[in-house]
Amino acid sequence: MPRPNLLLFMPDQLRADAVGAFGNPVVQTPNIDALADRGTRFRNAFAQHTVCSQSRISMFTGWYPHVAGHRTLSHLLQPWEPNVFKALRDGGYHVALAGARGDMMGVGVTEASSDRFGFTRRPDPGALLHPSPFPEDHKWFSAFYHGLQEDEPNDFDAATVQTAIDWLTEGLPEPWCLFVPLLFPHPPFTAAEPWFSMHDRSDVPLPVQTDRSRRPRFMQAIHDRYGLARLDDDDWREVIATYYGMTSRVDHQLGQVLEAVDRAGAAETTVTFFFT
């Protein structure tokens, strides 16, 4: 039996409760929902680290973060450490890493673990910078809310998705493993149209309120440090609706890649993994 192709599609900091397939009645995620309906949902999967990069390193090495000291953003995957991409390449897979995630792999790891990597169309340099449009003493500054983008940017995600589509269109040697990592919906909270206005703010549910006195002290310290008490219910709905818009953009981009897989005639021989 031939080995399947592997599509690994990984947005950054996507909450399960911000996906329709996991019970959210507001957010529009038709492609993720369709994938979940015809696939397997991992409802009992838990992140092994609160920091995004170290959580990814744990997933791709099969190690707990403390095993090799991958505890902070400065402790990246090293060339002598095992990782799933290198194992697949050594096992005969053509490994293609769309984009260039310098927040997970240390120097030399990308080259040692893949057959191709990077971009066919590089993102605009300005789209990679996210200065806040608000002054430092503004409530939106500390909430990482940037609001509406004037135009759909050629940012990291757009360039990464286009790279994946280009490679699929050109044809990847089978069996292949295609890794598509995105930055959205990681803060700052910002989106262009149509994503920004896609979700009615009045329909957005507010976060569950809990007794703050029972929270760990560090959580209250973070809350106080960023002045989050300045945000009222309408502010939170604005932030969440923007996050939902970012999530819908991710969903649209998943659909674009899956369509490219289908056009390449590989839909029946490809296993798709969607995780964050």
C-alpha cells in the first residue's frame, strides 16, 4: 500500500471554542467544519506548554518541553535533536516547509529537515511589522487591538499559502509532507475586509466570568499590568469579533490549499492534519 501524502496546516493560537465544529454558533469556519465532519476530532489533546513556539517543539519532537530545556522563546529546536520532519525525510518523504518560521527551528534545522523551504512569493516587509496605531497609554494598545487593516496585506500568511499552492501546482514528488504554518489568529487583533466586519459584534458571546480571587496570582498580575479592567463588554466584543474575523481568514486559506490539493489530483492520497 503506498504511503499517503501529509498536509500539516497549523495556524497560531487558535482557540477550540472559536471554531464552529467545536460548538461556536457565531464564527464562520466552513472549511474547518467540513474537514472535522469527515475526519477525526481530537477533543482530549492538551498543549504541553503555554508558549506557542515551545508547544510546537513539543509536538514535533514528541518530547515534553522540560526534557531538553525547551522552556522559552530563546530555546529553539537544535540540529542534533530529533523532529518529525527529519524523520519523514530520512524515511523517504519529500518534505516541503512553506514559509520560514524562525521561532521554532534553530540555525541549520530547517535545512537538515526538509527538501525545500521558504517562499515562492515573499511577503511585503511592511506587512511583517505590527506597530500599534494607538498611543501607549490607550486601552487598545495594551489589549493588542489594532483594528481594521486598510487593504488585504501580502503578509506572512498570504505568502505562505501562495507558496503551498504554487508547489502543489508545480507538483511535489510523492510521497510528500507539506507544512503550512500561519501566524493568524495570533495577536495583534487586526484584519482587513471582508474578515473584519464578518461577525456582528452584538452576536459575539462574552468570556465566561469567574471569581478572580480564586485565580493564580500571576493571572491577576497580568490583568493589572495591561490595564484590562479599562475594557468594557463592548470592547471585549470588538476584540473577539476581530479574532473571529482572523479565524475566518485562516479558514478561507485552508480552503484554498485543499482546493490546490484536489486540483493536483492528490485529494484521495493525502491525509490532512489541522492543529494549532
